[in-house]
Amino acid sequence: MNYSKQRETMMRILRGSKTHPTAQEIYAEMRKNDPKISLGTVYRNLAQLTEKGSVVRIDTKHECVHYDGCTDPHYHFICDSCGKVYDLDIEPIDMDKRVEEDFDCKVSGHSLIFYGICSSCRNSSN
């Protein structure tokens, strides 16, 4: 993939964020410095970065896609109520080798997402 100032800016936004932004949120942030950028350009670059493995795409039950600039193994929690995506600060489980042995396959990675109600939503319903 050739160098692109737009992709560089996008990666800076993603790596500097803990909120797992959507394409629309990334677009809004990028427009602050480049008002001529199109939403289509953001989607195309996100697709390229995801395909390359530089960005993690997180699909949610809320028909919304979030992106994560951290590609180190880690897990996510998605709130069923507000839709926020959180990183879970727990040690990743090394189950790739067991899956390969038990199912005679070659694992290239895995993802694990937990769903439920976050503490903010639980506390606001009380």
C-alpha cells in the first residue's frame, strides 16, 4: 500500500482513541483539518487498513461498525443498551494452538467479544 497522508491521519486518530470510533466519527475528526475529504475516502481507506491488518473492524449488534487502531490481541465488551465498545483489560487466552490441534486447521488469529450491559447503563437504570 502506498503512503497516504489521509491514511496516516486516520491511523493517528485511531491510535489516539480509546472509544473505537465509527467511520462517521473518524470522518468528522478528519474534516477538522481536511474539509474536502469525502466519507467515501474514509470508508475506502478503512477497508484497505483493515485488509492490511493495521486496523481491527468491530461489528456490533447495533448495525454499527467500529474501528480499533490497536491490533495487539485483546478483547472487547459491547453494551447492549448504549452500544459503546470497551477494551477489556484481561490477559488474552492463547487458544489458537488448541483449536489447530483439535480441529486440524491453521489459525491466523481470533477475536472474542462480550455483550451485556455496561456499568454506566446499569447504574442509570437504578
